[in-house]
Amino acid sequence: MSDTQVAEPLAEPAAEPTGLNRWALRIEYDGTGYLGWQKQNDGTSIQGLIEAAASKLVRNRPVPSITAGRTDAGVHAAGMVIHLDFPDDAPVDARQIRDGMGYHLKPHRVVVLETAKVGPEWNARFSATWRSYRYTILNRPARPGLMENRVWHIKRPLDVDLMQQAANHLLGPHDFTSFRAVACQARSPIRTLDVLNIHRDGELVMIDTKARSFLHHQVRNMAGTLMMIGSRQWPVEKIIEILEAKDRCAAGQTAPPEGLCLMDVGYPDDPFNRS
């Protein structure tokens, strides 16, 4: 099962393997046409591409990966963080990983932005303390041309002030059952939203959110509901009823995957030393 958002870190990571050379990578990708992050039996996944490119740097030996969050088919990433375990008897450096993998990833729309050596205890998933996502809506009568596969096209005018008023009710800890996918495997529906901001930039309406972790389809389901309120099909107060219902059928549609992008992942000690 591939999650649109990161699965909850309910268990401690398994004992770390020995004899490995662990590197953190920050990557970006256009998810159009791919099956999402997780390797599948059929079709092309981001994980499959990454591991194949890394393997070519060490004479086709396997290089396993762990991600901070799995993305569904069609979802993009501007700052996904992963870690790779290279064999320690096949040393690689930061430039070799970035440029070498960049070469082997061509012509796919997957790029290694940064690399950093980390210790064996560091884990892209379990060491992360927050993830941020942006959902983008193109709000105009004309369909997208340049931004096709990167936005959700909504013709009806959206009132971002109404959307923000509704979004404010979702901040903090809540039972997000109404906003989780029916197939979500998380043991608890409780999540804490630290940020949920809506703003307009011309014809674009952007929904920015940040939390330690998200339920499967949570951001896309919130976007579908906020669209209904912004288009005045539902009143702002409807969001309270939806939360209290704890029923997926009470909320709006699942917004399409192409509007969603994982923007960044945070760590107590940023391995990339970004200020």
C-alpha cells in the first residue's frame, strides 16, 4: 500500500545493519506517470529508479532505501528525504552520489539535490519530526496548459478567506477519521496539524500544511473539503460537523494527486545543514 502521506512512526526502527555506509539524500521528482514512491511488481516507481541508480555506483550491488514519506501515483516532491545504505567496502562520496545518480536517473524526472553522510542510527523516517505539503489549485475558467499535471483545475471562483476560516478549525490535535482514506492502515486517526494556511497568488490557490505525520489521503481529503467551502457550496461551519462525524462520507471528495507536492522534511539535526 502506498500512502499519499507518511505513515505514523508507531514502532521503533529495527536494529540497524552493520557494514554499511549510510547517506541522506534530498530529492525532487515529478510524479506524473509513475506508480508513486514504493516499488511495485509492475510499472515504474520512484524507489525503484533511485535504488537502481544507486546500485550502478557500486557495481550493481543492492542499495536499499528508506523514505521519510511514501507518495501515491501522480504526487510530486520538492524536498523528499531518503537514506541509502551503500556497502562500506565500496566507498562513495557526496559528489559521486549526486552527480552519478543524476546521470543514471536520466531521462526520468527524478533528481538528487543534496547528499550528506549520516551515522547508522540516523533514519530518514524515524528521525523526522515534521513533514510539509502544498496542495495547489488553478482557479480560473481556462484549463491548465503549462501547469497540466501540477494543479487541480477549479473553474468556480474560490474565496480563500472562507477556506482559511474553515482551515483554522482543523489546527491542533483532532480525530481525522473523516479525512482519512478508507484503506488507511494507521492504528490511530489522531493527528496534530501545526500549520494549515491558504493563500492566493493570482490564479493559484495554495494550501500549505505541516505536521509530524499525516493519514493516508489526509491532505487531499482536506483540500477537497476546503474547495467546497471556498466555492460556497458548503458553509464554513460545515467543517465542524465533518470533524465530529468521524465518517469519511461526511467530507468532500479526494482531490486529485497531481495538485499535491511534498515540500520538505524536518529533523532535529538537519543533515544538510540548511539554515
